[in-house]
Amino acid sequence: MTEWHTDPHTGLRVGLALIAALVLIDAGLVAWAITAPVTFATFVAGLLVLLSVAAMGWIAYRLTGLIRSAYVLDRNALVIVWGETEQVIPTPQIERVLLGEEIQGRVRFRGIRWPGYWAGYGEIEGIGPVLFYATAPLQEQILIQTPGLAYGISPEDRDGFLRTLHNRLQMGPTQLVEQTSHGPAFARWEIWQDRLALGLLTAGFVVLIALVGFLCAQFPELPPLLPLHFDAQGIPDRLGARGEIFYIPLIGFIVFFANGVLGGALYTRERLAAYLLWGAGVLVQVLFWGAVLGILAAA
């Protein structure tokens, strides 16, 4: 069994540069938001920071796959290792091996690509569907074609890999293995196929974020003091600074987070209980909207 490494350096540098650029943008947005008055623009800046943090996490996850990328070859199979993903290609299933520079057909790529990083699904005219796990452009890749699916790879020592692959194919397998695909464990979670669960969680988050945006848009027009509590007759009995109204979405976030975590812990064993928790979280956010609208109406 021989392991062939990729050349991840270019892809890593570009990925880290993207993260660094996002960090600089976030730092500027945060610095501006701290000194600027609270308006809807402030909310948009905060939302952009939140989205960029998610993007940085996504890029970092992609880079872990790049760091742990290799191609393991023996007489029985070629195994593509890309982070937590493994593609097992039995050597008897290999119909032909093509060099990237030989590709003449149109390429349609629907995956993640930046200099030094090619990962995803595509189609090449005359070849068919292709899974790409490479760190080089198509012209420098090797395409391994099997019945119904091809794989684009880029071992650092391309010539050495091709010689070894040719020898392994001539020698023939010592045992038969299945052509299989193994992805990361989280990709197999049942919740990704559960529309009700995803809908409840998304609804709770959207309602909460919308409340924050609404308050930021209304904040410049609010009076310095707001009625934050009412007695049994509906008469305000406690006033507070207008900034205290943001305690309401803060409590909403705590409820959303707690219900999300508890529901996630119960999901595999008591799915109905998880639905009830997530549904209650949505209801709480709606009630908080009612509380905010009542406060603003009484202001």
C-alpha cells in the first residue's frame, strides 16, 4: 500500500488569506458599530459579521480536508482521502486513466474551487459525472474513470503515481472490494432530512433576528425612557432607558439556544419532545414580538 500526497500549500495560503480578509472586514465593521448610533445600518453590520464568522468556519472546515488529503493505492483499490471523506475505488472498476490536458469536452463544475483547491461535483462532456478531490487545475489532474463516475485527483508526484497505478492494474487484485463512499459523520445526521425540525429551528432564528433588526430600525425614534413593565390594569409602573428594550431579544436568544440544545439532545430518543421544545421556542419569539410592539405602542 502506497500513500501519495497532494500539494496543499497554494490552497492553504489562499484559504487563510480569505479568512484573514474576513477578519479585517469584521474588525472594521465592529469598530464602526461601536462608535456609531444604533440604527438599521448597525444591525446590517452585525448581521454581516455573523455571516462572515459562519463563512470563516466553513472555510476552516474546508482547509482541514485539504490538510488531510491523500491518495492510498494498492492492488485492490485506490482510496481518496479528503478530510473525513473517503472514496474507495476498486482497481478492477478502473476503465481508463486520462490526463487533464487531454480533456477536450466542456466542463461544468458545481463545487468549491479556488487556486489550489478543487472539491465537488462536475460533469465533463464525453466523460460524464466527475467527483473532484484535487489541489491543481483540471489541466494538471488525473481522471480515474469507472462505470458511471470519474474522479479527478492531483497527486504531487503525478508521474510516479501513474507508473505505480499502471503496475498495480497489471498485477491484478488479491481480493475484491466494493466501490464505496464515506462522508463525515455529521452529514449523515437524520435531522438534515427532517423538514419539520429544520423549519422550526429556522423559523425561531429568523423571528429572533427580525426582532433585533426591527428594534435597531426603530431605536433612533424611541424616547429616552420606555415603559418596561405594566400593572394588572395595563398601566406602566416601571420606566427604563430605551436601550433596555434589547434585553427582550437577548432573553429570546437564550431561550432559542437552550431549547435548541435540549431539543438536539432529545432528538434521537424523543423526537416529539424535541419538536415541542423547538415549537415552543418559536412561540416564545412571537410572544416577545408582541411584548415589544406593546411597549412601543405605550411609549
